[in-house]
Amino acid sequence: MDFTPSERSQQYLDLARAFVDDRVLPELPGYLEAARSQPWVVPPIVETLKSEARAAGLWNLFLPDDRYGPGLSNTDYAPIAELTGRAMPLAPEVFNCNAPDTGNAEVLVHYGSEEQRERWLTPLLAGEIRSAFCMTEPDVASSDASNMAATARVEGDEVVLNGKKWWSTGIGHPDCRFLIFMGVTDPEAHKYRRHSMVIVPVDTPGVEIGRMLTVFGYYDEPYGHGEVSFDDVRLPVDSIIAGPGRGFEIAQGRLGPGRVHHCMRAIGMAEVALELACRRATDRVAFGKPLANLGGNRERIARARLAIDQARLLVLRTAWLLDRHGVAGARDEVSQIKAVVPRMTCDVIDMAMQLHGGAGVSDVFPLAEMYAGARALRLADGPDEVHLGMVARSELHRYAEAPGGIT
């Protein structure tokens, strides 16, 4: 396999890199300060940068469908996703490529009706609105989605939603206009045919947005990860995406490319952490030596470089497989990257924090907030253990039929 970017892909990558370096990174400190002082208000610079990015053609780069953007493949978009990871959280939104909107857009592109796409996908891809995704629940082990207690019952020409969700990413954004809710429609059906996904306008009666949750004290403003309650929320039955019972199918289709995006952004963060670590290790002196020459710091820096480069190759291979065989042909690899990359990113950031001493765990440097995001990613879209279990199951399956093999 050849990961050499196509000429077209390289052009977009060069444009995106210049835009991030010249426009996004200089604005990032001010953006973060403004977002923290008014957590649920979008700083004005966001719309300015979005307009500039769209005018430059750096818009909706994540969708491999040329009806909605340049139509880059997963392989072509992956390096751009890594680039945006260097300027989190501003760069992804500037290019209209931020989660969970990307995943929700993919759901609507592949599974939505014409009416659903017209009402919700069009303004989402225009950057006029934001969205949220409501799947995880506080009262069950959500690592097993079949535990889901929230319901989406069909009653005549309506679907009625009840339940409580949390870690609903994006629900705090002032421009969030709809969410995608997953609930049980038929508890007697096969476990993968019980659930449905429903589009819910946030102002629907019975929808109540509760508290915003923090990760190590960070709110991830202005997006937020919130609690949402659904109390007899009634919607037309055509609010169900692709029809009742297809929730699991949609969820699997949604998460393949999305995990590539998450992982490549995480690799971008790891690169920033390593750069900060190297600068600190060469600039700071302790006990008469640069930090790089103390203890095992040189080896730690070398191992970080190896880990980042190995992880990147694994993600690029996964993107390549997704482009050729779809989610079904890259299922194991999607689990592999989700288990490998967030842990690697945590390790690299942790090493960088250690080299920075007290400053590393403060707000003086971005490392602490980056670590919070990377650590949360080890739980989001399925915890490490679920993905490792899937990889092990596939590996062991080859031996199941052998004499004395595992059954």
C-alpha cells in the first residue's frame, strides 16, 4: 500500500497547513481565553475564520462525497485531521469538521431521508447550526450498548422518547439545534434490531438539558458534554432515521471514519506535546545539565517519536482499508486504532508534563487540557477494553477450530 498523498490531497493539505499556521494558531490563545471567560458563548473570531476557510475551499473536508465538499477520501483527509489536532478545539470547527457534527452528518448522508437531509444536514454542512449525539446513559454500563434503558416507542404515527442521557457532546453549544437520540424500540427483537436513532430538535417539549460535565475540571466550552432528560418527548414517526430497529447498524456505520478522525487529531496533539517536551528538555537546565541529558529523558523522547509514528501508520492503514472495503472490511483495524492511539497520546502528553514540572499540570501550557481530552477519548466511542476484546476475539477465532483450541 502507498500512503503518498495524491496531488489533489497534497494541495488541500498545504492549504490547510498554511491556514492553520497563519490564521488559526495566532488566534488560538485569545479564543481559549474568551471561551473560558464566557463558556457558552462562541467567540466572534470563530465566524470570521469559518468565512475565510470556506472562501478558501477548506470546508467539509471530512466527507468523501463530492456533493458536499471536495470529496477527499479517508486516506486523503487523515493528514488534515492530524493537522487540526495541533490547534484544538478551534481548527476543526473553523473547517466545519468538528465532532460530533461530522458523525451526525455522515449518518444523515448515508441513512437520512430527503426531508431529514434538507432540514438538518443542509444547515449543518453550511456551518449555520451545531448538533449533539445522545447515546451514553448514567444508570447502566454503557460500554455494552445492549444495556440501554432509554426508549423510543412507536405509537401510531408518533415515536415517544423517554430516558436520561449524559456525556452528550455538543449539547452546550449555543448553536446546537438538534440531537440524535438512540433508544430501545422493540425489546423483544434481536439485540441488534431493538434500537432506533431519532432526530430530536432541542426545543421539543420534554427535552431538558441539565448540567454540563467536566473532564478533570475542563468543560470543553463552548461545546460541552451534558446531561439530557427525555420525558414523553413526542415526535412524528418519520423522525426515526432509516426506520425503526436500525440503530445499531447506523451506529457501526457512523463510527468507522469518525474514529479515524479522532485518532488523527489525537496524533496531532501528541506531536504538539512532543514538540513542547523537546523544547523544554533543551532550554531548561537542572543540576548543571539540560533536562534532555538527565535520567532517561533522551530515551523517553525517542520512544515518544517511535510511538507516534507507529500509531500514525496504523491509522493510515485503517483509513486505506475503509476507503477500499468500508467499515465491514476494516472492523478490526478500527478497534485497533481506537485502543492504541488515545493511550499513546496520553503517554506522550504525560511525559511532556513531567518535563515541564509544575507548569505541565497548570494552565500555563496546554498539556493538562490536552491530557484531559486524550484520557476521555479512551472511554468515548467505546472504552479500551471493548476494542481490545474485539481484536482478541478476531485473533482467537482463527484457533477455535483447531484441536484443543479455544471455543
